[in-house]
Amino acid sequence: MNKSHYQQAQFLLSVATVSQLPTDEGVEIAIIGRSNAGKSSVLNQLTQNKKLARVSKTPGRTQLINLFALDEQRRLADLPGYGYAKVPPAMKQRWQALIDTYLRDRECLKGLILVMDIRHPLKAFDQAMLKWSSQCNLAVHILLNKADKLTQSAAYKTLRETTTAVSHYANPITIQTFSALKGKGVKELREQLDAWFCY
Ligand code: GDP
């Protein structure tokens, strides 16, 4: 793989509220997914830097927005994932308010990478993210991750079905299959990010 801009990513800071975010300028791309969908593995593949995604897994940081800078004007925002069913309501509300405000108010946010497990696409969490994104007219790029777990034809079938299922949204939505484990789909992901970041 060629060395990419994304390998320059450096941990910037973690924030608990949008008011702590850096000045709203330049371009930010956010990444989100249900826990275990493989968000950290995708970040590892993209940046080729295991240290970065480890930041997001640090106890105490999993509920924060973790920012990684590519340069002065370009950042990746690792949004807190959504855990399994039994989340205390207060935490659920805090999470919802943080994500909702971030998506709604962050002017420099140009796109959202939504990571799903290809075997369980479009769960309630994913539907909520798509709905909020469409309300903000935010572009979304869906990664159907863990494609290595399916045959190629089953993966394409899910790709087609998911594409159809999201076609009613008015905001731009692109979808690809991905395997963070095998490094498959990284080029396509980078092309989408390059377009948003104006590289
Ligand atoms: P996160 O909670 O969304 O950050 O998910 P992780 O990146 O920690 O991944 C959750 C689990 O899925 C780990 O055991 C990973 O090794 C595994 N995983 C992540 N991506 C892939 C993939 O593309 N293929 C397979 N087979 N496993 C994956």
C-alpha cells in the first residue's frame, strides 16, 4: 500500500462536550459504528497506526469524541460507538445529545463514515444515524465491514440490499464492502475521504 495522508494522523484531543472541540474550521470527517462493528479496526487499517485506535479504547475515553489531526486543517473525529442493549438511560441520553449536537452544529463536518457488520446491517443504531444525518443533509459513507466473513456473492447481495434500503434518504449516501481484517476496500475508502478532504 502507498503511504497515505491518513498515516500522518496524530492524536489531538478527547472531548466530552462539543464546546471543548477545536475551532470549527477546516474539514472534519467523523467515524461511528455500533460497538464491535470494527470501528477501531477500520481506523487501524486506514492510518496503519495501532496506537491511534487504542486511544479510543482507553477506559474513560470510549464515551468521548477522540480527534486525530492529519494536518492543521483536516481532522478525523472518532465518535463514541453505541453499546449493547443494556445501557443506563442517563448514559444513553448523554450520548444521544452529544452526537446529535455534534452532527447538527459542526460546520466543518463534511461526511460521516458509518461502520456496520455486514452480517447485521442497518440495526436500530444505524437507522438512527442515517435519519439524523439526512436531517442535517450530511453525506454518509457506509462501510459493510467484516466482508471476509461472507462469500463474495453474499457480500454483494447485502451491498445491493443495503443500497436499496437507504435509497429513500435525500442526503448523499455511498456504500462499499470492507474488511478491516484483510485490508480490503481501503483504496475505495481513501478515495471517498480524499474527496471530502479535498486532497
Ligand atoms: P469496535 O468496537 O467497533 O471498535 O470494533 P473492533 O475494531 O474492536 O472490532 C471488534 C471485533 O471484530 C474484534 O475482535 C476485531 O478483530 C473484529 N473485526 C474487526 N474488523 C473485522 C473484519 O474486517 N473481519 C473480521 N473477521 N473481524 C473483524
